[in-house]
Amino acid sequence: MTVRTAPEALSEAPTGDPAAPVFPVLDSLRAVGALAVLTTHVGFYAGEYGDGTWGAFLARLDIGVALFFVLSGFLLSRPFLDRAARGRTRPRVRR
């Protein structure tokens, strides 16, 4: 059994490729964005939009859409861009 230090464990990809770091903090922030989208939709369908401070707060949670899509685009494109820059073959997408 190999014991790894925290920074080493976070910087290595699940596939074991140390050249492809993972970003657990960005995955967590993406989850926050998804939760904001869910909350703003629930507020909309519950009819709470525009009614006072609470409605204004729920309406502004639509920023979660932009946050989720920007982070998803970055995290999903990273294996393709990193491998192309390093001269490696790109990941297969047909699986």
C-alpha cells in the first residue's frame, strides 16, 4: 500500500497519469453552479421570482448557468488540449 501526501494525491489524475492534473476544487465549484441552477428553477416554478428580497435573490442565482458551463468546458476540454500540446495522442471519444 502506497501512502501519498495530500498535494501529490490531488495533482495526479485518476488514470495515474501525473501529466494530467485534476482540479477537485473546480469540480466542487461546478457543483455549486449546478445547485444554483436547480435553486433558481425551483424558485421560478414556485412563483417566488420578483417578490421582495428573497425573489430577487433567487432570480440572481441564474449566474450558476454561466459558472457551470464555463467550468465544464474547461474541465472537459483539458485532456484534449494538454495532450495535443505535449505531442501525445488525444483521448478516444468513441468509447
